[in-house]
Amino acid sequence: MKFTVSGNIVDVVAKKIFPAEIFIENGVITSVHHLKGKNFKNYILPGLVDSHIHIESSMLSPSEFARNAVRFGTVATVSDPHEIANVLGIEGVMYMLEDGRNFPFKYHFGAPSCVPATDFETSGSKLTEKEIEFLFKHIGIGYLSEMMNFPGVINDIPDVMKKIEIARKYNLPIDGHAPGLRGSELKKYVSSGIATDHESISYDEAEEKILNGMKILIREGSAAKNFEELFPLLLKYPNDVMFCTDDLHPGDLLQGHINLLIRRAIERGADFFDTIRSATLNPKIHYNLPIGLLRVGDDADFIVVDDLRKFNVIETYVNGILVAKDGYPVDRGSLAKQVNKFNVQPKNVGDFLVEYNDGKKILVIEALDGELITNKLIVEPKIENGKCVSDIERDILKIAVVNRYINTKPSVGFVKNFGLKKGAIATSVAHDSHNIVAIGTKDELIVKAVNLVIEHRGGVTYVDENKQILLPLPIAGLMSDQSIDYVAQQYEKLENEVINAGSRFKSPLMTLSFMSLLVIPSLKISDLGLFDVEKFNFVNLFVE
């Protein structure tokens, strides 16, 4: 197919803008004709790239995510399939690849480096250095995903270093994940070949990483938002920064994507070309992405905008295919065959009972609004009929993690600050191994919520005595097979219901999903029990 597009061409390589006509044949730019004296109102730019994202966190299939990202000019993502790999291993990675091909979009998937994230919970799979090499050699995976186990790198843990060595053997980029890492330990981490970081919280931390040779990804997602703090890096180190979202919920994706970061940066006074290059040229060079930059011989991956400051995307093209026009995707595409892993049977109230240990207090997780970290408290339990139960008045609720891979007894503890006055919530999105995590005001309601998730082989739910609301997640218990509109509306409905039930958290469902994340201090819970992250071992519920 042949066609032409005319407008003001934004050349991000040469840093210039000129009127021209682009000739495209079979998805490739065959020529660019300068048109001196032409006065076009539209601008043609390379398509945008999200330089680090977990698609699973959107709760959308890869094809549905792509269908909506292109509305805002995104044509490619550097995607870490860490979440689904923890559930299904290579089968999960292959699903992401297969479904991603069902819509014209350029997914650049990595080989997850930390599956499982720890050995203190039950995951659905394990990726050793053998699986990592298989993904590189036979599947064509393009990079090693974020190395979250930075202590393993610093201490030369053999299985960690083998994965890094394999990536270096194939001359592939290695992504980092090193919050707060500074000084000599940072130098050791970088010397291993790890080249990026998206976890920097402060400007000074990020600058030190750049000075040690790393690229910094300025992150603005649904949970972690670092744009304001790290924006000055774009002014001082424009060639060493990229934009990313990391985790993006469906409601936020409906509002925009990387285009919003470009708009904000330009409004804040950043150089126009430096800003655009952070979302186009910089990721293309670093990750060797197969995306076009409007040069002869490039793939025809580009967007058309009406204004360089407002940055409203009128059209998006991938490989010369019009995939979005006037804010709407051209086609939905299709879904790959679903994959999942649920081997657990329904539970009963007896599974969640906690016998009181006379004279002892209990260790309680203190959840914090908008934070992944938690505190640990020691309190007197509420006792009914010799059992420790949820205490609504003191806002100390029972929390449970149910192993979804093996039919075993749930792990039970207590958590403070969720604020529920009634009902229970449960989700199979529970980082990192994605077992079922639930909290509730009554054991009967916890059972009801957990069994609803089990029945549907994944989902997020709120239940009380009178109602039940569910967002099914049949794809690996992480993603929906429905449209973004349905997923966003149902998720919002769930969150509103939880807030109406008394929760004071802005994002109670997201907060719940991180209560089992054992690599973030201080006290968490896995399917194997309460875990003290600072001591890095399991602890008893009852204390003296």
C-alpha cells in the first residue's frame, strides 16, 4: 500500500522542523520531499515510547492496552512481564507476546530477572538462567528486565550474576531497580552492566546514578509519581533521561499516556527537542527499538498533532497503518487464548479462625495511605469465643493470604488503617506472586470474597451482607478480557464501594495488593506467614 502524509516534520535527530511530504510504501518511508514555502497547521513527529511499564498492572490484555495507548501517540513500550511470569513463567511471557501481536503496536518485552521475587512466598513459576537464555536465544526477547535484587548483585549471588552474564553475552541492555542505592554499592551495581533506574526518588540520587553511567527513567504512573522531583534532570542531562509510567491503571490510561508528560515538560519550560527525544530517540538508541524516526528507510511509525504545546494527537500510525484517529482507535483487534493458573479449592470459615494464645498480644501490620511501606504494631487482640477477630472500633481487621497454586491453609494476620466498617475485599493481584489477599470485618465475609475470586479464577471483589461486586480477571488472575471502559468503570465502582464502606485510603485496592510485597519494609504477609522485612524472616503473630 502506498500513501503520502504532509505537514511540518519534526526531525528529532537533526533538531529541526520543516514542511514536507512523506511517501510511504508497505509500511516503510521511501522518501521525504521538502516543501519550501508551504504553511501547514499540523505537525508530524515520531511515535512515542513508554520506556518501562508492566502491562499487567493496567488489568488489560496487551492488545487492549495497545488499542488505547495509540490514542495518545504511543507506538511502543519497553515492557517487563514480571507479574505474569510469577504466575505462569515462560508460558505467561509467551502469552504477552502472542496477544501483543493482535494489534499493530511495538511491544519490546524483557526477560523477567526476579521470578520469584523472594523464596518466602509461593509463586506459580521460577525463571532460572536457563529460561532467561531460552528467551534471549530462541524467542528474541530484547533485554533483561529490572534487576530488583540489587543486594544479590552487590553481594555477587551466583544465580543473580548468571542472569546478568547471559544478558551481557547476548549484548542486551539490563534494566535496574535500585531505590536509594548510593556510593560504593551503586558503583558495584552499575559495574555489573545494569544501565537504567526508574526508582530514584530524589534529584540527588538520580544525578549520582547518571554520573555513574546510568540512564534515568522519569516515572509518572498511577502509584509512584516522580516527575516533579526529577524533571530538572531533563534540563541538565537531556541525553540521559527517558519517560515511563511503570504501573498505569485503566482509568488513568483513559486520560492520557506519555503525551501528558511531554505536555507538562514543555509547560515547565523544557527544551522542545530534548523533551521529544526523551520519548523517542533516547529509548530507541538505548534499547535498540525497531521504531521509526521519520527518516528514509525507517518504519512508518509516527503521529500527527495539531499543536506542539497542547500536543493533542490527531492520528497515530504504526508500520504505516492508521491505528488511531481523533482520539479513537481504528480497530479493537482480537485476544489470544487465555492462560491462567488456579489450583485452589473453595475455603470455609474454619480456615480463617485464629485461636487466642492466652496472655499474649498480636503483631499488626500498619498500612499507610499512598505508601508501599508499612509499620509494625503490637496490640491487644479482640477476643470472641476464644478466637481473635476483626476489631472495627480500633480499625484492626483480619487479613489473609490464600495460596492459589496449592490447596493449603491460608495465612492469617491483622492489619490497621483500612477503615472498613462493613464488608470484605479480596484480590488476586497481590505482588509479587499474586496469591489471593483479603481483608474483612467478619470471617464469613472474608470467605465469601475469597471464594468469589476462586470461583472466577481471578479478580477483585467487594462483598458485604447485601451485595457483591466483582471485576473478573480471567487472564492469569491479573488481566481482564474486556474493554478498557468496562475495566475502568468496574474498578472505580469497586473502589467507591470500599470507600463508602469506611476506608480512608485514596486507593484501598492498590494498597491491599501490596500488603504481600515482601521486599518493601516493614511488616508484610505472604501465604507462608507474617514476614519482618527488616529482619528478613518470618515472625509469629503472637508476641509477649
